[in-house]
Amino acid sequence: MPAKNPKEVFLTLLSDARNNTERSAKVYQEFSQAAQNPDVQEALEARAFVAEKNLEALDKCFEIIGEKPMKLSGRLHDVFVDDFKKELAEIQSPVAKHLFILAKATHLAHLRFAEYVVLVAASDVTGHFGVGVLLESVLADKLAFLERTRRLVGDILEGKVAERLVA
């Protein structure tokens, strides 16, 4: 649908964010199942849970603005998941697999983070300040996930270094 004004662009972006959030929750579950490290599994399962809560916030945004989400293709997301599965299948080392899973989860989180930065600004431009509050809370969740993932990657790497030092 061609957008004619900022509100229509905002609605398209918000619909895309909702669609991506719904799909991301499923992806984090898939990533969790692929991980053998219990810490990685736990972090990704928690991320999927938070994504479900973010979905509720996005639904509230649509309720506030009196609109329904638009249907969008989601092709970028599908390509991302397909590539992830192919590349993961080729990795042999368990530590390398965990790092790869966390790297891809981080890529996905960075895409979503950028998406929400723009949505917050767009909510202000369109005069939906309450929606901006909800979107900023989702943005804060994205930032927290990025920081927690960074720490988890560090812990995995430190564990691998410690193993080498002991050996």
C-alpha cells in the first residue's frame, strides 16, 4: 500500500514491527531449541517470553490509535531464518554453535532496536505520545536483551579460554 502521509507510514512501520515481533518470538524459541548450552537456552527462552509481552504492548498501540495491523510479507525475516538454519547445520563445534546462535540473535535484536527507534520518533510526529511510551518500553527491552547477550557471549568465551588454560 502506498503511504500518502506520516500517519500511513507510521501504521505501516507499526504493522511491520508487530509482524516482526510475532515472528521473532518464534525464532527465539527455534534458536533456543538449537542451543545445547542451558544458559543460552534460558536466555533465548526468556527473550521469547519478553517478545510475547512486547506483542501485547504493540496490540495496545493499535488499540490506542484505533487501527488494525496491516498484512505485510515478512520476506526479510524468512530469508534470515532460512540462512540461519543452513549456516548452523554446517558448524561442528558446540561452542562455535552457541556463539553463532547468539550472534544471529544479536543481529535480529539490532534490527528490531533500529525499528523501534524510528517508531518512537514517528509516534511523536503523529501525535501519539502514549503510543510512544509503550514503544519506548519495548525499546528498553531490546536494549536489555542486547546487553545481556553481550555478557553471555563474554561468559562463553571466558569459559572457553579457561578450558584452554586448564588443559
